[in-house]
Amino acid sequence: MLKFDTAYYKRFYSDNGAHDTEKIAHLATAVHHLAAWWGINITTVLDVGAGMGMWRDWYHKSFPDVAVQSIDVSEHACNTWNHEQRDIAIWRPRRKFDLVVCHSVLQYLDDASATQAFANLAAATRHVMYLELPTKWDFENVIDESGTDLQVHHRSAPWYRTQLSPHFRQVGAGLWVPLNGTPMYELEACR
Ligand SMILES: C[S@@+](CC[C@H](N)C(=O)[O-])C[C@H]1O[C@@H](n2cnc3c(N)ncnc32)[C@H](O)[C@@H]1O
């Protein structure tokens, strides 16, 4: 897994990062407390493609009683930031987690692997999944090319929705809940 080596993490995180610990703290705070608003008590978290481990570290600092399992396919990331080495296209956890985080990962997987990964993410999610990935439209309209890895799969939002819709309902802002999961008001989540 040569792509995800020291140079990769230096290029996209240390030098000119898409996000950093401060931004992750804002995001993780919002996700954790929005879940609380829905009555979801997050006690277990799975961080998929954890990279430098920013979500895991935020939980350890902010909510040390929450059990976080972090996985990454990169041997370098696992050795450096202490994750289990797993490929989410292949690995399906035997138990569910209250919150699953998959932040900026699935754009690296080819179509078949991403499809398998969505099924594995669905199997892992008890209450909430936070998902972020750039679509083709994002690359054309939103993304700052200087701080983003462009050597990824550029797929459409409809393609991703086709993968997600058998498993999840979209809440918004990157949050997805399992079908038949926590009840939402009609205007709180998409049908
Ligand atoms: C852009 S980094 C994101 C790191 C972290 N999630 C974050 O947002 O700070 C992408 C990460 O996904 C990992 N990754 C890529 N393919 C993966 C796979 N099939 N299974 C698990 N991790 C994967 C890479 O090793 C890398 O650490």
C-alpha cells in the first residue's frame, strides 16, 4: 500500500491539510451532540480509514469512556498511529458500533470495492454513520485542488446514492442512519 506512505500524509495533512485537529474537534463535537439530541448515547465508535487518528484522538480526549476501534488499510498509518490493519472492502466487523466514521476514504476504492465497503459499513452501523467523500461534481465545483488528492475515483452522487440507499437514509451534513433506525421527523431526514 505504497500510496499511503509518509509522503502522502505529509503532503495532504502536515503541509496543506484538508482538515486538522481543530476542524475535526468542531465536526466531532457536532456529530456527538446531534446524536445525543436524537437520544443516541454513543459508547462505541468505529473509525474507518483513520489515517492520523484525529477522530479517535478527539474521542479519547473528550469522552475517554467511549470505546473507539480505528482501522486503516495502510501499514504505515497503522504502525505510526496505532490502528488495526483492515481493508473495509473485505473486512466486516462481527459487532455493531453506535457511530461509524468514514471520512475521506471511499474515493480511493474502485467501484466493486466501494460497493463491498458500503455493505460492510452498513453491517457495522447501529445508529449513525458520518460519511464524507468528494464526488465528481465536488471536484468540478467546490474543491481546492491544491490541498486535495485528485488521484482518486471521481464518481457521481447518484452512483453513491445507489450504493447507500439499500442500507441508509440520509439525514444531511454527512450523517446517515440505518433504514428502520432512529425515528426522524419528516423534515429532519430525507425519505
Ligand atoms: C484521506 S485519508 C483520510 C484519513 C482520515 N479518515 C481523516 O479524514 O483524517 C484516507 C485514508 O483512508 C485509508 N484507506 C484507503 N483505502 C482503505 C480501505 N480500503 N480500507 C481502510 N482504509 C483505507 C488510507 O490508508 C488513508 O489513511
